[in-house]
Amino acid sequence: MSLEKQKHPTLMIQGTTSDSGKSTIAAGLCRILKNQGRNVAPFKPQNMALNSAVTVDGGEIGRAQAVQAQAAGVEPHTDMNPVLIKPNTDTAAQIIVHGKALTDMDATGFHQYKPMAMKFVLQSYSRLKNQYDTIIVEGAGSPAEINLRDRDIANMGFAEEVDCPVILVADIDRGGVFAHLIGTLELLSETEQARVKGFIINRFRGDISLLQSGLDWLENKTGKPVIGTLPYLQGFHLEAEDAITNKQVLSEKKLKVIVPVLPRISNHTDFDPLRLHPNIDFEFIGPSSTLNTIPSADLIILPGSKNVRHDLNWLIEQGWQKTINKHLRYGGKLIGICGGFQMLGKMIHDPNGLEGQTGSDKGLGLLEFETTLENDKTLTNVEAQFTVDHATIHGYEIHMGKSVGKALSNPAFIFNKHPHDEKSDGAISEDDLIIGTYIHGLFENKNACDSLVKWAGMKEATTPDYHQIREAEIDRLATSMQEHLNIEKICQILNRE
């Protein structure tokens, strides 16, 4: 297809619901267009997610856009997700603009702020147009949420502002697909309805011939084409924005690893390489579990949190402190990552009320240090050596806390290089049962993951290459989309032909 018909072709993928498949379809299109020789970039104007990534320019964006950047073969940049919302309570969230934490706002405050946020969104979009010849945009949630239509920057508000076409995606696996599509269209304005150029039906199982009459009816009813029906991909995996799954992709489970699902858990994608590991039985333990139902394990990992003191108190109320103490008495291993690391210490102080009410709370008291939450957020990619066996790890830091104390004199990692000249990170307990660290992404590097699971008790670690797994899954997705979607039609929509 010729790029001359539109100087900077832009296509927006919107969904009838959250988790309809917008992120994965955008990733697949990025890979397909990259393979066609296009210089393509992903873009999501506004994202609400607690899974984030650190970009090449030292900012923070949604994890899904970092994966889409990999699909496009480019480095993730803050302009790919200019507004990121990270909830820290049921009513308030941290607002991140151009990769940097701006302030906390409640829903009403952010709604009033949206006109200013749109300016930042359009600035990022303009910069991307100057660097890339094609932009694939992902919407957020649904464009038909009436209470959010005013001042919308995430869906049709953006599409109308930049005048780009839209493809609407619906998930047939959850049922009601035709009602989702027709209902969404009915709730759009006339200009927005005209902007929708076709439908994609996602996650279909069964005989496609049984669906054909419905597809014909949908096209006749709306006058818009069904661009294709994507099958349900068994065992498919790409990092999620927020949804947590215990689905095991591979078998032969040996080392038992459990992670509590904190109310404000963040960056749970840290554990995707463990879920995909052929020799690990990985399990997220949900909030319905009690002291008597938490399974025994070789390794417990306390994950990141967007509200550490609240989640720590919840953890104790659920009986996890007793479980962890018993686990350690029997020689089990424990890792705390970021907020989970802060929980391991003696005290957590929040003098400025950055994550809720001002005050301090006792930690689990397993390591001799204290943490104070500070206004400045650390955002950096790092390279370090694991002090146990000197394995090299690559990861990233996203935290607002500063930890000090005796335990940190026995660090878990020594930095090879650090943008802020930090020398070391985290701590290892004297009995070698506990590791605490601020570094996310520990398990994504094969050698580092091998070292950590050996430390946890695995005799022979054979960790799959997680980057290659992600590459293979992106290629698998792109292949399925090329087989089941009318890619020529998508390119015509993209190029306004």
C-alpha cells in the first residue's frame, strides 16, 4: 500500500469493553506493519494501569506500550503513552504525564484536568508523527461510557481531534458480542459512528460457519465490514495491563512459587517469566485465601505495591505474616520486590501522605532497615551483579521510597552502572533466606533468573529466554492475524484509500 495517500497514517483500535483484545491486536498490527517495512510506533493517549515500564528516555509508561514497541522493533518512549494513571486508592490515583509523576488526583480532579492533559497528548502525538511514518493507537476501556464522554482524551475524543479512523474490537469469548458491537455504535455520535470503519471479533472458539449468519446480519445492520474473526489462541501470552491469571503455559512443575495478590499490586508482570518456566509451579494467591488455605512453597515473593502501608496491613490481616514466619522457620526462601522489599523492613514512613494518610506503620521486621516515602520518584534502567554468584541482571527501578539501615550493608546487587551513581541495591539476610530489592524485571534475563531460582532451591535451572518467548508470541499473534483478518482492508483504512 502506498503511504502517499496520507502523510502520517494513523489507525485507532478501540474496544467494546476492557480486555477485549485492544492491546494484543495493536501489538500484532505493529509487527505486521514492521514486517511490511513501515516505520511504525504504538500510541496510547491515556492508560490506567499498575503495570509499567521504564523507557529509554527515563520515564514511565504502561507495560502494554513497551511490548507494542518491541513488536514494532523500536525502543519504548514516554511519547508512546503520554498520560498514565496509577490508582493508589479506590478514589485517587497518581497522574503521570510524559513519563513523570505530576500529582495525585481524584476522578473529579482528573476530569477537570483533561483539557490540559489533551494538550500533552497532542504534543506527544505530534512528536511521534515527526519520527514515524505510521501510528497504531490503542483506546482505553470503551468509547461508549456515557459518563466519561465529556472531555474524553482516551477514545473518540482523541480520534475526533486528530481525525483518524477507528476499528472496533469485541471479545466473543465473554458472550454477547453482537450486543456489544451494536450497543457501542448506538451510543456514539453520528460523526463517531462514521469514524468506525469496521469490526474485529476476537477469541472465537468453534466452527466459524455457525457464526457466519451473525456476521452477515451485523454487516447488513451497520453497513460496516467485519474485517475478520480471530480464533482463541491457546496458551497465548503477552504482558497484561492489569489482569492477573494463574494460567500455566508450560508443564513439568517442580519449584513451588507463590505470590500474594495485594489490593494495589503493581508490576505483577515481573512474574510472567516464572509462570512460563517449565520447572516452576507458580501461583498467585488471591484475597479469598486464608491462613489455612495458603499453600506451602519453596519461594514466597512479595510484589510491588502502589499503596505499600495499606497493602502491608492487608497482608497481615490475611494471615500472611504468620505464614511467612513459619515458611522461614522451615528454611523457605523469601523475596521482596520494590514495595514488597519495603514491607520487609522495621518501619515505613509516609510523612507527606503520598500514598494515603500521613503516618508510619511497622513493617514485617525481617530486615534491619526503614523506608521513607519521598516526592521524587526513581525511574531508571539498571545493570547489576547478583552478589550470590555475580550473575549479571538487567532491570528497572520505579519507586518513591528511600531505604536506610544496617541490612543494606549486605546488598543483594552491586550496580555495574547507575544513572544516579548508586553503588548497590537491596539486601540479603544473614541466614541467606531473604532477598529484598528495588529492581523490577529480575526474572526476564535468563542468567539472572537461573541464579535466583537456584538460590531458591532449584537444583538445575534451565530458564527459557523470556525475550525470545515474547518475540515468538508476537510472531504467533501476527501470523494468526494475517491468516484470519483482511490485512489489505486494514491497510486501506489506515491509508484512507
